[in-house]
Amino acid sequence: MNRLLTIAVADTSVIIRNGLVSLLRHLNGIRVQIIDIATADSLHEILTLHKPDILIVNPLLIGYFSLQQMKETCKCLNMKCIALVSTIMDQLLLRQYDEQISLYDTSEDLYKKIERLQALSIEVTVSEEQQSLSAREKEIVICVVKGMTNREIADKLFLSTHTVITHRRNIARKLQIRSASGLTVYAIVNKLVELNDVNL
Amino acid sequence: MYKSGKYRETDKMSDLICDNYPMVLVLNRFGIDLGFGEQSIKDVCLLYDVNLCTFLTVVNFLVEKVSNPVMNIEQDFSLEALISYLHNAHAYFIDFRLPHLREKLVGAIEGCPEDVRIVIIKFFDEYSSEVYKHMSYEETTVFPYVRELLKGDRNSKYSISIFSKRHDQIEMKIVELKNLLIKYYPGPGNHLLNSVLFDLFATEEDLVSHSHVEDFLFIPAIRELEKRGVKI
């Protein structure tokens, strides 16, 4: 449950937006990164740029345009959409949303709705994200801290350079360490290599 | 930012600092000393001959955590004053913050095996030299360019978009060091190490807001200057 969730909040009212944002930030067990969208004009641009996991939007901002089409043009096909309902609205308009939030929802309601949507979209990735390094990834870390290039690593481990790059990307994501000198610290501390193996 | 911001010239300087302690650093960078008693922001700025508009713009920018380009920069804003602020911030990081942090770090990891100590310090030194490179580029290339612009000299081939494109995030590696210590530090915990961690968190924040001032206040102001070709 502690994966970082990117939520875009789109409404023209700053009072509603900030109120909702403040509730979202204080939901226990959900870590959120909030993107604030104030106008219909900036909606597409911001969605394309940030690709949020969830969009909470005032349906009036979208109108009768198709959400599916919007997801396609912004390339956020997996994004879940929640309607932020503040007035009586045409049910037809609301049907295309994954969930609805009313202005009078409690913070528990909000939590349950987000949790449900999050479970829908993220189940697969959570367990994978939190793993420590695989044996193969450790081998690659060792090569990197010895100062080998991707090409050399590929030749040594009988992999393609493309695969090596994918592994390195996964290592960076799991450890949150990108630099070679950072990986060196990791490798020494975890006794993957000795100091005299390292390319200092 | 100056007239419409959270803090105004009539507010007490001490209130500003007590409500937002990171602003102590801003005072330093504008050359203002502590001990200003009950004086207002305006009076203190007058006393130290600091451009009031620039001071308030920077303060409100930081306090309100602005993270998009500031377009409505007022007439009285002084780019020369902002450059001197940025220059003092660089001097602070390079001459004080990083060397001081290094010294503390060396003491904090004394209980570690030698190989771990060596690679951690090496990591830190690499990081320091990256920060140094990053900042001296601004000192030797960007600031002189802006000073020429301010003098009305537009012959230079340089433009602020070059800077804006190559301006990278210098806080990323300090996040790595923080992660390494938190997740993998092999020695016994100690008070000094905790203090180093607190410093790392604070330095990260400080570097992020420093870059924000450059990206969202400094660069837009220069763009405006380039467009108009006159002093703002």
C-alpha cells in the first residue's frame, strides 16, 4: 500500500481543490503526489506530461467529451477517473467514470474509493517494486562498480546490451541509486565486492 | 510577488524569520545580520542597503513554495541584487555547507569498516566537485553574461536558454547518499550520524529551493530582459 500514487485534481475552484488536496495528503496508508489542475485548457497538457494514476475531475470541465478519447490522446490509458460531483448531474455524463466523489463524502469514504481504484490498477506492480536485487542484478552491480561498460558487461554475461540497460534501469528503480559511485557504496556495504576490485 | 505576496514591507523582520526559519539563510545571502530588534522588513532593508523589492520577491517566492515561472516581476526588482544573492548562496554551499558536512560525516562514520568509510567519503567528494562545477559555471559564464546584458551589451553569442537547458538537478546525488545511509549503513547508530542525516535532508531542501529561485525567478527575468533589451 505504500507505493507513491500520483493523483491529479482538476476543478476550477481553488477552495475545492485545496480542500480535497489537503484531505488526500492526510489519508493514512496512501502516499500521494498531487498535481493541481485549475483550468480545462491545461488539462490535456498536464495529463500528457505527468500521466497520473488517478484523475479526480469536475465533470463539467470535461463536458460530453469522451474520457476514453482523452486518455488516448494523453497516452494515459491506465489512468482511473473519478468524478468530483458538486451539483445535480446528468447520470449519462457520470457513467463513463470509474468512481464518484461527492462534496459531502467523509475522509473514510474518500479512502475506500481510492483504495478500491488503487487495488484495481496497481496490484501487479506493488510486490515487484519492493523486491531486493535478483542474483542477476547483483552480478551487474558488481560489473558496474568494477568500471565495466555496458558492452563489456553484456559480453561477459552473454546478454545483449539492451538487456543490460534494462537491468540497470531496474536496479536504479529498486535501490534509488543511479550513480556508479553510489552503487560502489552499496556493493561494498553489502559485501558484493572487495575494495581492491573497485574502480576508484 | 512583492506587493501581493504573503509578507509585506511593514511586517516585522523577526516575525518573518520566526515563522520560516530557513529564511535565516536568505538574510545571510542578502548580507543582513541578526539583531534587528523590532524593525520592519523595510527598515532593515534600508539599514543594510538591500533592494526591498528583490528581498521581498525572493522571500515570498520561497515562503509560498512557488514552482512555476514568475512572470509578473515588478519594476523595482533588481537583477544585480538577485545575482549577488545567488553568488552568496553559492559561496555558502561551497565554502561552508559542504566542507562542514564532510567533516561531520567523517566523524560520524568512524565506527565503520575502513572500506565502507573510503567509498562513502569518495562518494561525498565526487558530489562536492559536481556541485562546485555546477555553480562555477553559473559564476563564470551566466552571471557575466547577465551583467553585460544589464549594461546594454547584447553582442554576446550566449543566451539564457542555453543555461536553462543545461541546468541540471544538483540535489539528486545527495538523495542517494541519504538513501545509502538510511538503508545500508552498517555501523552502530550514533548521534552525530543522525545529525548528518538531518543536515542532508536540510541541504537537499536548500538546494532544491536554490534551483527553484534560478529556474523560476532568475531565468524568466533574464528572458524578459533579453526580449526587451533594456534594464529591468
